[in-house]
Amino acid sequence: MLSKKDIAQRVVEGIERLPPLPSNVVELRKAAADSNVSFSRLVPLLSKDPGLSADLLRFANSARYGVTHKVETLEEAVLYFGMNNLIEFVAASFTEGIIRKAFGALKNIDRYFEHSRDISKASRILAGLAGLNSHDQEAYSLAGLLHDIGKLVLALAANQEALPLIGAAGAAMHKAIEKEKDLWGLDHCEVGGRICRKWNFPRLFREAALRHHAPRHNGSLSREGAIVFLAHMITIEGLSAAAAVAALHEDALANLRLSPEKLGQAKDAYWGKG
């Protein structure tokens, strides 16, 4: 049986084995840091990756952007994203490809992606109801998509290929990471934060990964962790908005510019009732 020390070392080795962001993503990040950069400069970088180009076209034609005609060129597609959204979409697209390749041995990988997409959708809804702008809504959507990535490295490090990869809810969320620490000496939130640092993801992504099970800690509230935490609440059909309020408390909701009523609206929007 592996010791906690063995598992910790295997986690470090697993993260080190993950490939760095590919050169086109790094180049895009550098280009985006230039306030004078134009989309025309980014298109050649994007076109180096046919799979990514196809994803951008597919997404630009999705219902999210409400396009009334078919977008057929990469030049047009990137205009619908906005600069920051485009860069983070590219990073997220890369990450899903890496996950599929690196963690294909995990038996519940498809369920992992299903859960991640659920939390992504709910996080975006909550960010909108909290009054955040469209860029920040998109950022929370991507943070929700990546929030549980630490579970994958931890599952392989612990030789738990059949480990359930879906999230807990309510009070069980805090108990879940306590159980992981008791069994393995560290939890998937900590591992997820390390992965985000390796890939130089924005602070929002790192905070969402680190704090989505414990948004309130030692008197502090993590906005990023709290929104992803609440996203778990509203994806459970039978869980009432009141239960979500009780899990985080109304003072924290007010700090997020949310309310019990808005959580009810978020549940309705998520489940297609609003």
C-alpha cells in the first residue's frame, strides 16, 4: 500500500510530466499582453492548430453568441470572443486535449467531463447574476470547467483508476477534502492549484481550484471559490435554494452581490425553467 509520502511524490511527478502550454498558446498570451494587438495578428497563430480552429468556429456558431448567420472563417469567429475570452478559450481547449491524452486510463473520465461542463454552465449563470461583465462570466465558465483537474492527478497517484470523479455537494464538499487529506495527505484542490500554477493560468482559475470546497476559510471569503461552490449547489435538481444559502450564509452571498432570490433564478436558468 502506498504511503502518504509516496502519493505526494507521485503527485509531484505526475504534474511534472504534464506538458507545458504549447508554443501557440504561449505566443497568444504574449500577444494579448500588448494593448495595441489586433485580431489580425492572432489569426495566424490560431490557424497553426486545425483542431483548435474548428473548435473556435463551432463555438462561434453556438447559441451562446446568438449569431444570425453561419460563421465560416476564423477571422470572423475570433471577433465574437473578445481578446481575453479568446485567450482563455484556447487554454481551456488545450487543457481538455491534454486531459484526454494523459488521463485516458481513468474509468470515469467521461463522467468527469460531464460534471465539469455542468459546473461551467452554472458558474457562468451565477457570475451573470452577480453583475459581472461578459468577460468575467466567460472566465468563470472556464474556471468551472477546470476546477476539478486535481482529482485526475490524485487518482492516478493513488492507483485509484476507478475513483469517482464527480463532485460532492453541500456539507459533503468540506468532508470530501478532509477525507482525501486523511487518506493521501493532500487533497485535489491543492493539486489543482499546483497544476494551474504550472500552466500559468490566471489567479481566478487557481483560486477556483483551491477554494471551491472551502470558499470560507479562517475568516476570509474567496469570491472565485464561492461561485464555483454555489455552482455545485444549483446543479443538484432536488436541492433547494435555501439549502445553498445555508451552505454559504447570507452575509457571504451579499458580499458576492447574490441573494436567495438570485440563487433561485440561477437554479431556474440552469434547469431551463426561467
